[in-house]
Amino acid sequence: MTATIARPGLHREDARPAVRRPSRLRSLFARLVSIPVESTKTIGRAVLMLGAVLRNLVRDVVTFRFPGAETVHQCWSLYKVTAMPALLMAIPFGGMVAVQSSGLINQVGAASIVGAASGVGVVRQGAPLTAGLLMGGAAASAIASDLGARAIREELDAYRVMGVDPVRALVVPRFVALILLAPVLMAVILASAVLASFALAVTVSDVTSGSFWASFGAFAKMVDVWFAIGKAVVFAAIVGIVSSLKGVEAKGGPRGVADAVNAAVVVNVVGIVIANLVITQVQTMFFPMAVA
């Protein structure tokens, strides 16, 4: 009889234990579940930081320890990175609103209300959104990159070792600076956009200056200006908290700082759009548009 000799290496795959790999559907489902969970965690951390900022702000004001010099420095730094882009965005936006509205209104023979359409569009939506997107882009990048660089250099840990709260020393001045900057930036954008709208309406659409300002004053009321300033302040608060949170949580070296800046800009834009929708709905419900 001939004995069958088993060669080594045969049936090696059969001897391996079966390893189950997660299917693509399962990984996709896990990812879809993790997105709202992580978003909820981010919102929770932002709310906690907002509480810490307000608590430290009130305590510093009451005890006369508010860092006024640092706040003024941050105001000037943020104004320098947002003032020129504000003009560059407000002027084309005002002109775009004027051209679009005048083209439609002239077709129905109501050229005298071009100022009303341009003014309402700029005051109610254009100027607040422009200010919010500028703060959510330029100002948010400055804040997130500064705090993120401090985080990866372990400066925030050094603050904690010395018994200094980083939120109190770094976040509060930037938050207050954005709140103070918002009305100033709003005024610059509003004036630039309205003047650009007026110039194009008069030169391109052949609208008289008197009818422009008369219709503008008839439809654009002072309450719209106050709502626009309130929107800008709310947007500034969102940008200050989100940008500071992402900067403080930065990890992983320079790439972590870049990721923090990117995440701060994206979250700020989404938050600003949602806040604008909510405030606009409240304004429409309680202060509907009417001829002044």
C-alpha cells in the first residue's frame, strides 16, 4: 500500500478561523448614526462654554477685573481683518439687489418703488447675512487659528497649571470683542450697500433720487434696522463660541489647527443660516412689512 503523505501548507485556508468583516452597509449606517451624535455633543460643549463665558464675564465685571485692554486689542485685530472685506462684499451686494429688483419692477411699471425693494432687501437680509458670513469666515479663522496654535503648543495646559482659566483669560475678551464689533460692522455694510444700491438705481435704471429715498423711507422702518443689528449680535455670539470651542479643542499639530479652522467656518455658516431663518420668522410674525 502506498501511504498518502500530507504536504505541509495544504488546506491552510481551511484551517484559518473565519473572520467577519463589516459590510459597507453596516459601516455606512454606523457613520450616519455617529454624525447626529457628534453634532449633539458639539452643541452640548458649545452651550457649556457659553455658560462659562457668561459666568466669567459677569464675575469680572462685578469684581472690576474685566480685561479691557485685551478686549480693545481684540476689537482692533478683528476689525482689521473684516473691515475691508465688508466693503468689498457690501458694495457688489447692494448693486446686485438694485439691478435685479429694478429689472423686475420696471417691467410692471413701478420704477418709483425701486428704493423700497432695494432698501428692504439690504436692511432685512443682505446686511445682516453679509456681516455674519464675514465674522463666520475672517473673524472665525483668526480666533480658531490663534487658540488652536496655543492649544497644540500646550499654552492652554500651562494656563491651567498656573491656576488661570483659559476661558476667562482668552475666550471672554474675544467673545466681547465680537459682540462690540458686530454693530460697527453692520453699520459699515448697511451704509455701503444702500449707497451702492442708490448709485446703480439712479445711473443704470434711471430712477430719480427723490423717488428712491421716498420709497426707501416708506417701507424700510427703524424696527428693521434694530432687527438687523440684533441679528448681527446673535451671529457674533455664535461665531465667538464656536470658533473658540474649535480652537481650544484643536489636536494633532498644524494639521489639527487647520482642521479646527475649517470646522469652525463650516459650523458658523450653518449656525448663522439657521439663526437668520428663526429671527426672520419671528420678525415676520410680530413685525410684518407695512408702509411706514
